Amino acid sequence: MWVVALAFALSPLGADGGVHSTPERASVADPLATLHATSAYLPRPPRPVDLSKKAAWLEEKLTRFSVRVPQSQIERAGRVRFVPTQPQTAAFPETLPPPGSRIQPITTLFSLRLKEAVAVLPGRSMHSEFQSLLRDHYTNQSTDVDLALLGAVTRAALKFSAPRVEVVSGYRSPKYNLSLRKKGRQVAASSQHCEGRAVDFRLRGVPTRELWKFVRGLNMGGVGFYPHSRFVHCDTGPVRFWNGE
């Protein structure tokens, strides 16, 4: 008797005071709760997967523009002759050797201050390498050096068959040139070295006087003879000659 009374008390009453059965209770349940309960058992969408390198390349290839050049345009371009506007000048007249042969350097420039070397190859423009090799070792600054200096150094190496040219001094910054003057060195206040138009060099195994005579014969600018320091000064300024210590 007590069990029947407890079941009657726990059962929900309808609007008319009657007891609802279980199917009627499910029919009036919250539809959102039913949706959340059933969504847990539905299949979930797959997670995005990163494409491999090959798949990404193929996908990018499909988006490329198709560019095709007609054969007539290719043939017309082959008949065009390109003429340079300005003649190309080199520091020396040597040309490149035939393809397949070994390129033999004319000589090697070695900076005694920087401890750097540059090989001079036939038919190759060495302006940037020569400019870097002649930079100021005191401030590490460089300037646009005169390419005629490279021609003079190269012709001297060819004359005496010297495999190595030792560069004693190249470009001097105003700061370094002033410090040399304060130390009592024989340097001019307006030196050609400060303009990037002078180089001091020697050839290993070649007497300094013989090198000095050859550079004087070039008649390209100032030439200084330094027998004690064993180097020759060469610049592209006014033609003049002197002996130094």
C-alpha cells in the first residue's frame, strides 16, 4: 500500500489532474536537449589535413597562367642583333680562351696590408675586385679607383712574367693620410692615393729600378722610386718623376 502511494506521489499530473504515461512524457520533452543528446552519436566531420609538398605544388600549378610564345616570335627574336651603345674597354687586351680549355691567371695581386689576394684572369673585368683590394686598411673604406692602375700593374706583370704582384698601398682615407703626416711620413697633403688614383707595388724577384724604368716608360702619370722600401709609386695624375726614401 505504501509503495502504490509513493508511486502515485512521484508521477506527474496533467492539466486535468490525471497521471501521464511514459510516452506522453517523452513527447513534451525539450527539443534542444534531445538535439544535444543525439549529436554526440552523429559522425563528426574530418579535421583539415596539411597538404604535402607535392600536393601543394600541384595545387599551385593549376592556378598558374598559361604563357605560350609563338614559334614565329622566337624566330624573329633570333634574327635581332644587339649592338652595345658604348664600346667595352678592358684593362688589358687579352681575350677569353676557347671553351673547354683551362683559364690560366695572368698574375695574382696580393695586398700586404689586408693579406688578401685576387687572381687577374684574361678577358674578365676586375674593377670591383681591384677596388676592394685597394681599400684603406686603416678605416676599411674604399673608393672608385682608376682602372688604368690595374692596366699598368698587369702590363708590368706581363713584361717581367711575374706570377705575383705585391700591393704595398692603395687608397688612403683622409683620416689615415693625416695620421701619416703627423708621424713624419713623406706623404702629400693632397695625395693621389686619397683620390683613388695611385698604387704602390712591387714584383717579387724583379729589381725595383727595373720596374721603375718600365713604369716610367708607360708615360701615364707620376712615378716614384723608393729603393729602400723596395716599391714603385704609380698614379694617373700629372706626369712627374721623383725619388723617395
